[in-house]
Amino acid sequence: MKVAIAGAGAVGRSIARELLRSGHTVMLLERQLDHIDPDAIPDAVWVHADACELALLEEAGLETYEVVIAATGDDKANLVHSLLAKTEFGVRRVVARVNDPRNEWLFDGSWGVDVAVSTPRLLASLVEEAVSVGDLVRLMTLRQGQANLVEITLPADTGLAGKPVRTLTLPRDAALVTILRGGRVIVPQGDDPFEGEDELLFVTSVEAEEDLRVALADHGIKP
């Protein structure tokens, strides 16, 4: 993919490095001249431009990119860049960084945002996930709030141990997508058995999340 990242600070650079390792083409847009350092990430295309200036984005060829990531430290700039990317350049996928959780409600389709990533909220969720056993933890919101990625860690003495995945009855709009077991990532099949301390990742609609809690409780798991 061709990915454009607005903001070449610590966050933007880290994202760029990860994407380049995966073989993607990356352009970094940075407004502050003293933050531009091509030697730091030589494989990226560096552009000195304000991510909110339409003419500069046209010069950078933003319309040729499949994904835009608004990763500046300014929520206002991230919103404007997302809106321009979606409405003026027809970028297929727009991901925006939310710096202040109080602004999270703004980061939706009306501003051109497909996926909003709130670093404080994500870190809080990961901390909660790390210390919670038997609790359903929301890790990420998907599709402009239409669905959530949620996780539960099975207790070591879970009654599901040894039982196949197919015995776990789930509500209609919830799906078990991954089992994390030690260092393994398991794509669950019907005959795969559960084990104590498995981490189960589900994708569920907002409406079905409470039904998922009830379903897990019915199997002896009390989120």
C-alpha cells in the first residue's frame, strides 16, 4: 500500500518504520522544517507541508495514496487533514490519532475518519486487559463505533478447559476471531479445545456486546 502520514514526530516516525518493514510505501508530511530528517527514515518520502493546506497536499499527490494517517499532536489538525483526505482526495481509508479523549466524539465519518485511535484510551484498555482475568475488556472501536474489539482472559480453572470452540454459543452479531495462547495466535476452528488462561478476542456489534456478556456467563465465565 501507499500510506501518507501527517506528522513526523515520535508517533508518526514509529508508524512509518513499522509500515516500511512490512513493505509499504510511506510519505511523511511535516509542517515544522526542523522536524524533517530524511536520514532518520531514509526509505520514506519526506515532504515539508502543512497537512491542512489543500494546495500543498495536491502538490504531494495525496490522491495517489490508499491510506492516510493523521498522526499529529494537534486534534484540530488531525480532523481537518482527515476531512480533506476523504472529501478532496478520495482516500479510501483514513486513520486519525486522538490526543485528547474529550475530543473522541468528533472523530467519526462526518470528519472523514474511518478509524479513530485514542492513545490514552488504548493504553488504559491494555492496562485493564493485563490485570483483568474473567472480565470483558473493550480494546478498540471499529467502523465508526458500529463494532468493538473485546477481549476476555479465561481463568486458569475455567470450566471451558478441554471443551471445543463449537460449544461456545455466541449471539448473532459476535464472533470469536482469535485465541492468544502463550506466544501463539490461533485462528479458532470448531474442534480446537479451550485452555485455562487463553485470551479470547471477539468482534461484536455495540448492540450485541451485552448479549456476549450474558452468553459468556452462561458458560460459567462472569465478565
